Amino acid sequence: MEHRVIDSSLRSIFGVTIPIILFCMSTNLMFVIDRLMLAGYSINSMNAVAMSSNFVSLFVFIFVGIANTAEIFVGQYNGSRQYDRLAPPVWQMLYLSLASSIFFVPVAYFSDHLNTLPSYYLEDGLKYQRILMYGGMLPAIKSSLASFFIGQGKTKIVTVSMAFGALNNVVLDYLLIYGVGDVIPSMGSRGAAMATVASELLQIIILAPAFFSKKNRSIYGAFANRAFDKKLFADCFRVGGPMALCNFVTLLAWYMVLAIVNHVSKDMATVYNVGISVYIFFIFVGEGAQKAIVAICSNMIGRDDLQSIEKTRRVFVAISWFFGFMMAIPLVFFPEWILRLFDTLPDNCSLLYRDMKIVFYLITAVVTLETLVLSTWGILVAGGDTKYSAMIYQICLWVFTVLPVGVLYRLNVLNSVPLVYAMMVIWLLVTQFFMHRRYKSLKWYNKLP
């Protein structure tokens, strides 16, 4: 089997980046499709699921954040040609992911007592929340397996798994949300949750045989190197812990903002959730850029190639601005294309279109800036510098977005969703300033043990 060398050439960078971006797009598309199909079923169901999925993500992404650490170890070991060390970090994260069921199953069982849903979202929200919690360990298992391939820049199988997962989600969403005559009953939010869990499971079913293939068993010891390694597990946890905590605090921040907006009025909740759905769809480039740059730069750190990292950073800056311009076409120049979708829904949202348009403009700025932030952050993470970057990201988020929203709510003057998104723009500008300073300092440049 040929080992892939990742360098700073455009062919190499795009060869890793494009499949990972498509991977993230298909993941985000599942969430967007859930919400769009539920909007066709009921706007109330869409808003309930938006809040419940955010609550579930609070806990799911703790374990996903740590599981993704395997990608850093695989990347650095691959760059330094220590091929016999690629499988062990994946196994450590698989053990962690499986153990997370000890947490998720009880939380799912007691879901009735673990929510902050308004009464009008309670029924739909709890159905969705409980099912996703029962399958809460699946995203971390998927991330652990995917890290083995992403860390080497071998992303084809990951992209294939996500494509099948997204397609499966579309089909099952339609069948289970709306039902099919007397054959399949209409299940609304419960059906959307079942479709999501089934799609996550399908991706694992595709990735696992690829990981355990004869070639991977022979060259990397994909099965032989399965022993639990206390030191390696601790190293992964040390590097991934700050990222996991960051994921939790970030999602807690957005959950609090979402809860506040939902408690103000249903109209504000609808505008905010439409904006978040658009954001979730387009942020796939930022998330993909971060994962790709971690894989690319960890390989470069493994072979002490700092100059190539700077070339790679410039490419990702160009990608960020280019994608921002492409986003502006539908969101800024032709927002009516998106708004026409709402004309077909059973609920009349026409009075909210003015605020939705402003939100679309702001989301264009938010996604462009966050892609820049995530790209810079990915370089720091590749060097194992997760504490500083996570701390800066969180401090800026809470100071410039969450706390101001909370204060305005307490003063009973929070009456504008566009204002919330404008705060996000300020947060990202300040965050990028500090992330770039950290990058220039080279304090992040470390080889993992």
C-alpha cells in the first residue's frame, strides 16, 4: 500500500480538503433536511427539534471532541513515517466512545426531567431528544474510525460513508416524518430522530470494514494494535480534553441564546432557527477547512516542515474569502430564492421575511469570518495547542455574544434577531485577532509524544 505524503502543493491540499469539506457538508445537510422536512410538517416541530438537537449536541460533542484527537496523532505519526503507531490512538478513542453509552443511556431514560423546553415545544422536543440520546455514542465511534483515514489524507472512504448516510437520512426522513399511507405511520419529530440515528449507524457500518481491511491489518496492525494503552489514552485525553470542554461550553452558549430567543416569542424563534439552519448548512466549509488543515499541518509538523504550514495557511485564507463571495450570491443578492421555500409551508411566515433577509446578510459575514477562525485554529490544534485556542474562542463568544444577549433579555429589550447575529460578527472579528497573534508567536508548534 502506498503511503500518502501531504505537502503544500495545491493538488495535495485540495486532494485532502475537498473530500473533507464534502464530508462535513453531508453531515450538516442531515440536520438541515431534518429541519426543512419538519417545517413542512409543522413550524412548531421544527423549532422544538432545533432546541432539542442543540441540547443533545451539548453532550455528544464532548466525546466527539476527544475522539477527533486521534486525527492529530495519526497525522503526526504518518508525517514522521511511524506507521505502526497509527492504529493505537484510534482504538483508544473507540474505547472511550463505547464507554460513553454508560452516560447516554441513563440520560435518555430520564429525558423527561432533563430539558428546558417551553411547554409548547415539550411533546415534539422530548421525542426527538430521547431517541438521539440513546444513539449518543454513535457520532464519537464514527469520528474515531474516520480519524484513521483523515489523518493520512485518505478521505475517499469517509466521503463515501457520509454520502450514503446523507442519502439514507433524506429517504428515511420523508418516510418516517410524513408516513406512507397505512404502511408507515406519520411520526413527526420522532421519525426525524430515528432517521438520524439510522444514518449514523450506516456510516459506522461502512467505515468499520474499511478500517479492518486486510491491508490495514497487515500494514498498520489495525486489529493487532487494539490493546488499551493507559498512557496513550491519557495523552489523547490531555490534547482532546480542552477541545471537548470547548465544544460543550460553545454548545451551552448557543443553547442559552436559543432558549432565550425561544422564550421571547415564537416569531423570533422562527427567524433565529431559520438563520441557524442556513448557518449550519454553509458552515460545512469552515468545519471541513478546520479538519483538513489539522490533517495537513499535523503531517507537516511530523516532518518539521514549518514553511509549508505558512503556505497552507494562505491557501485557506483564500478559500475563506472565495467561499464568502459564493455565499453572498444566494444570501445577499438573491435571498428571495430561499424565502420562496417558506411560501409552500402550511404556516404563514411572510411577515418575518424582512428580518430573515437581514439575518441572511449577517450570516454571510459570520460564516466567512468563522471559516478564517477555524482555519487558524486548526493549525494551532495540529501542534497540540488546544488550551489557549479553546480559551480564547470561549471568552470572546461569551463576552461579545452570550452575555449581551442575556443582559438585553433581562432588561426586556431583546426584540431583534438580527442584533444577535451582529454580535456574532463582532465575536469572530475579535477571536480571529487573537488566534492570528497566537499563530505568529509559534508557541503552538509542538510534536506530540
